[in-house]
Amino acid sequence: GRFSVGGDRSCRLDVSLRLGGRPSPNGAVAKQQVGDRAESLAGWLVASDCGFSGDFAAEAVDMEHLSQKVVHYSVMAIALAIFQMRCYLWQMRHTEDGPSAAKISVICIAMQALMDAYDSFLHLCLGLSTQYMFNAIAIVAFFKFLLFSLLEARYMLIIWRRRRRDVFDEGWDAARRELSWLYSRFYGVLVIGLIFIYHNLDNLSTIILLFQIYWVPQILADVYQGTRSAISPVFIVGLSASRTLFLLYLWGCPSSVFTGDAYPQLPGAPSTRFCIIAVLLQGSQVVIMLLQRRWGARWFVPWRCMPWAYSYHGATRAAPGTECVICMVEIEPEAARHVTAPCKHRFHRRCLEQWMDVKMECPTCRAALPPIQ
């Protein structure tokens, strides 16, 4: 061999290899006992004429144990994908009646759709590049693709149709233009994102953390609209928990399938810091959204920053015998839980809030209703 330290002259290279041993600190190789299974390779190499020496050690991969880990990973990922599909079906049924779907942020659902589309693509590329246990990894990619294409993309369309109902009512040509506008931008961002991720795989952990703020558009949309979120608490908690659990396995488990034995190691994994940040991001968003349902969409907005809003508690006393037309129960004159609409009709606050989840109009006179703060 030729080495730069020796110039153009040839050097004699002596190599010693031994199975089942490890190099000791002085370069010698430990002896293998009789009957031991050769599960490691160790040795040293020396080029005396060129002043070069070194030692090395390698361990065999337990393919049977690795295969079991890949199968277990595949089962876990598929189970989480099926659970997320169930959450989306629950949410779609939750908003199938009335204008509730129009309150959902398209950007919120689009971010989740992009995340699952990238996840499906990365799993497929991983299976094709390594060829080890391809079927198990490909099934994970398939279920992620089903989640993205059949549920998330469809829910985006439902939300867009509810928001642009006047355009879709104009006829097929107008609906086709609207769908072309929506899908061209969504898939354009999808392709650009794929290229960006491909050239920044070393920063994959940072990119994934940025995707974990997918609830922020919904939080801001609720603040802007001033209405209670139309997203079901089951959907919020279920989706956040399942996505966080998946990240905790990838970046928190030191013996995951992505350790470099068969599949490449994830950048920065394992990382306690990454796991803590992911849990805090998800947990804080879930808490804010659940409190928005309980205390109002703008509970954390300072009063000085509040836009003008109609006060449903302007008149505090109801006339004797006044009934809530929603539940048909008499409203107590001094009750603090009843509200007065701009059209002067009175209702129980909880009854009107549930009504406004379906229709933003007075149940008595059909006049438009502003959000309840």
C-alpha cells in the first residue's frame, strides 16, 4: 500500500485478524475460548516502514433479534396510524352537521397531512435503500399514505367546501377552479418540502420539532374568530398523544431499530432534550386548546388587545315566565347563566353555545349571532 506519510515509496502492511476477540489497550487481541461463538472481529495493522499502525474491532449483528425489533416497530407504527385514522373519523362525524367544519383551520390539517405524507415517503425510501425487512417497512409507509390521502386530504376538502360554500354552489366549473387552486398549492408545498428535507437530513430533528406546532394555527384561528373550537377533545388528546409516543420511540429509545445496524441512525438520537421539547410543545398546545373550550377562545389575550365584541350579559334580569326556546325550560329572572342576544332574545348560555356549534343564527328570529366571548 502507499501512504502520504511515506511519499511515493511502497510500504509493507502487516495485518492480524482474529474472530471472537477484542483488541486490548496495547493492541493485542484477546484470545477466544474454545467453544465460543465468533460474534466479533478484532485485529491490528502495522506499516513499520511508513510509521503507521492501528487497531480495530467490529461486532456481529444479531439478525434474529433485529428482525424481531423491526416487526415490533412495524406493529407499533401501524397501530398508531390506525388509531389516528379512528381519531379523524371521530372528528369528521363531530363536524358533519352545520357550519362547524368551517371553524377548523385548513393550515392545521394541512400541516398534519404534510407530516404524514413525508413520513410515508421516508419509510418507503428507507425500505428501498436497505432492502432489509422491506415488507414490514413498506406496510408502515402504506398505512401512513392511507392516513394522508384518504382522511387528511379529504378533511381538508370538506373544510374548504364549508368555508367556500357560495363558490361551490355556483356550479361545477367554479368548484373545479377552486379545487385546482387548493390542490396545486398544497402539492406544490409538498414537493418543495420533500426537496428541502432531502437536502437537510442532518437537521431532521429540528424540522420535525417545527412540525409539532401544528395546533398553533387552530389556536390562532379560534382567537381570531372568537368562537369555541369545533375540534373534539378526543381528537386533540388522541392525536397529540399518538404522535408524541411515536417521536419518543424514535428519539428516546436507545435500542430502537434506527441504531445503524440495518437502518441509519436518526440525527441526534437518542436525545433526552428532543423528547422533553416535543412533550412540552404538545402538552402546552393541548392545555391551551382545552382551556379555550372551557374559558373561551381568547382567555389568554390581554383585555387591551381584545377586539370589540358584543356582550351577551348586558341585560342581567329576565322577565318572569321567559323560556329558553332551545331547551323549553323557564329562565330564572336572577340567574347569571342566561344570555341576551343582539335581537333581545334570551337563552341559557350553555344552550346557546351548543346551538351556535350548529348554526350561528338566533333560533327564534334567525338573525345572525356574534360569537360568545
